[in-house]
Amino acid sequence: MVDQLLDKGWIKFPAEPAVRDWAAWALQVAREQVKDPGLRAKWLTCEGTWFVGVDALPNDTAGDAGGGPLTGEAYDAARTLYGTLPLHRAQVSVVYPGYPRPREGESDAAFRYRLNRDAAHVDGFHAIGPDRRRMLKERHAYILGLPLTECSAGAAPMTVWEGSHHVMRAAFKALKDIPETDWADTDLTDIYKATRREVFDTCRRITLPAKPGEAYLVHRLALHGVAPWQDGATAPPDGRMIAYFRPELPDGTRVWLDLP
């Protein structure tokens, strides 16, 4: 199954009891975090339709949020490819009916991109300064998605442009001529935007709806986003809630470009 991740840029794993148990425990903890006034003030955006929830799940480096460490085929596959990296506090991304609405400070063009292109991006590229120049500030090994609530397929699933990681890797080979210590301050905006356009023209957009107990891995270089909430989609009062792990690769290496 790992071959599919390397070929297509994504892989979805069937439900497992251990992953379902982990998700059930994480849901209990995440519910309390989403209610926290400080976290709501920081992360509830898009006119109340998206709780971003970066680092919101108080798990340890083994993914244990109180009910035991993270296990399962998806996490095993990630470790097989990229080693056992310490897990950060998971993002708890919660989407509610009506998403997307404009995010605070978002331009009309940026909102149209969110609405029509799922706000598609490659993780780790931050928009820096008033001109929002794209720079590689974080180098993740992979994206691991673990659904916490049972929702219908139209409830704002993750989207991935299949095979886009191959296109992105080819474009970012320009970094090979730049000292690794300078990568985080290198303006990659033009390459990034041009390559996104190429991906939209050449790669198939797929959606990844999933239920608790299932999991999916997405390649670190894959272009991905969040689909709008579809009319008639259903979710519990908690909303469409997914825990995401994106462990970072060690500093001082070029492996972000070179790893599978």
C-alpha cells in the first residue's frame, strides 16, 4: 500500500479497532479543547465555520492524548517510510455547515480561491510580509489524517490533487542550488504559484471523506485543501472534526527534497 502513497500522493486505510478507540478518546479531549474560550478566540474563523485548531490536542510525542499511544496501519506506514519522528500536538480541524465563509482579513481574491480551489496549498509554505511572499518555513515528513466524527461524504472533506507531489518535487529542485541554511528565507512565490497552476491543469482532484477508525496519509509535497460544505451534508453537533499530524523533519538536512 505504501507504493500508492509514493505514486498517487495519498493513501486511505480501512478502519481498525485500535484506531477507532484512539479516535473515540481523542474526540472526548478535543471537544473540551474546542469549547475553550482562549482557543476559540484564537482559532474560530471564517465567520464561525472553521476552527483551525493548530496544536489543539494535548497529546504526547507518541500521540497519546490519555487513551494510549497512536497505532495502526497508517502510522506504521509513515514510520516505515520516514522513521519514528516525535509527534507534535495534533491539529484539531473542525468544519461546520456553511463553510467556507471569508476569513478575517482575507481579500476577495483569496476567498474566491478558498471557495473555488479549496484553498489548495503545500504545507510548510508561509505567506510572509505585507506582500505575502511564500517561503518554506516548516518541513513536514507527511500528513496523517484521523477522523474523529462520523459525517457524510459532502461534509468538507480533504481534497488532494493526485500526483501533484511529483510536479511539486520537480519544481522545487531549484532549492538544490541554494544552501540549506538559506531555504527558509528564499522567496519561492513565483515557482509556487506557477506550479500550482500546472497542477490544476494536469492533476485530478480527489476527495478523501473518512470515518472514525479509518485514516489517510498524504504526501508532504502534495497540493491539498478542504472542499466546501455541500448542501445536504450531515455531521454531528461537533462538526466535521479531524486530527492531523504533520511531524517535522530534523533541522539542518536536505531530506525534505530527497526522501520518497
